Amino acid sequence: MTPDTGDMESQKGDGRAKVVCAWCGGVIRSAAPKAAKRMCQPCFARMMREHGRAHLQGAGRSYASER
């Protein structure tokens, strides 16, 4: 993981544009047409797990009445 500086020019390194993950800073694609920030698959899966867990916490209240 590389630190995210927010500057896309610093991500080029060898002169070619790179697509980097906005969450972890990892390089997704090294020979991209232009520099961009996206989300890698592991970070996307983590985000979806956290999103699902947040919505399931309120659904498990079995002590509440139906009325």
C-alpha cells in the first residue's frame, strides 16, 4: 500500500498513468489511458460487508412486539 497524497501526478512514477484504489492506494492498473482513482475489488467487498452489517443490526430485534 502506498500513502495517498491526493496528487495524481505523483502516482505516475514511470511516466505511464495508473489507476489507483481510492481507499487503500493500491495500483489497480498500471498502463491506463489516463490517471484515475477507483476502488479495488477487496475494498469494494469490505465496503459491501460493512454496509450489509449496518443494515442487519436493526433487523435482529426479536424481543420487540409486532404491534
